Amino acid sequence: SIVEVSKGHAYVGAVGTSSYDGPEGFTAHDVSDPRNPRKVWEFRAPPGIHMHKLRLVGDNFLYVNAERIADWKGELRTGIFIFDISRPAEPRQVGFYDMPINGPHRFGIDKERQLALLPAPAEGWHEKVIWTMDIRDPLKPEIISIWGLPWQKVGSGQEAPASGAGPEHVTRMHGPPVIRGNRMF
């Protein structure tokens, strides 16, 4: 899970049913007195959704993943929940960015460049690839690119490397991606 702290409040993603018998979703805790933290708010995930990764965006927004729980059957809405946390003890959902298939997993936010970097499946690609989104307007993220290794592109004519190949060939996009200088890791 992920913990983000802002304005005296900690936002905590819960692992839930994928790892233990507990709820999926996230909570807000007042940590203004570190010796006496207290839960002040909770959001329960819709059935079949894993939402254990969250990131601060700008000063007043929180993105939370909506990823399909492994082996869950049925239709789901996957993507990114967008919460307004301008009132830290009372997060309010103000948007949702839809993403296909299983939705995003561990993702990163590059605050300097105002980008979201999300490993997630995409139509026309094999396995997870990196979605790069412009988040200058946190309520309206826009896709800049979807990137993967050459063999991941459907119709590339390249086959996935054998499992015994070196790490430069069998890398899987899991996340969270980070940017250092002009390189993404």
C-alpha cells in the first residue's frame, strides 16, 4: 500500500482481499498530533476493485488506482479515481479516468513535469505498458503517450523473449516508473 501525507492528514491505501481478508479502499487519518493519530474518513472500493495505490497531485487532489482484483469475474470500471482533498478530513470524489482491461497498478507522479506515469494494460499492446498523462489540470488528465518495449506492440512481428533472456529483454512494466534527468526507470 501507499501512504501520502498532506496538510496534517495521512491517506493510506488498503491492500484488502488480494493479500488478506480485509476491505479494499483507502482511509484518511488526522496526524496533526503524531502521538495521537486518528482515522477520520474511509472509502470502500466497489466490489472486484483493488485500490491500494494513491498519489498526491498538486495541492488539493489525490489519484487512487481502480484495478481489477485478480480472478474477479464480471464487468468493472477500472482506471483512476480523482478525489478533492482541499478539506483534508473530508475527501470528495470529483472525477474518474477510465482505463481499459485491468486498470493501473503501481503508478508515479512526476510533480516537476506534472505527469502521471501509470503501468497498465492498453488496447493493441501485450502486457502492461507505460501510460504517460499530462496532469496540469488534475481533473482532466490527458494521455501524452503509451509506451512499451518493441515486442509488446501487437503486430510488431517480434515475439516476447524467452524467460531465460537477459533483463533488458524480459522487463515487465510493474511500476512505479520514475523520471531522473531524461530517463525513465
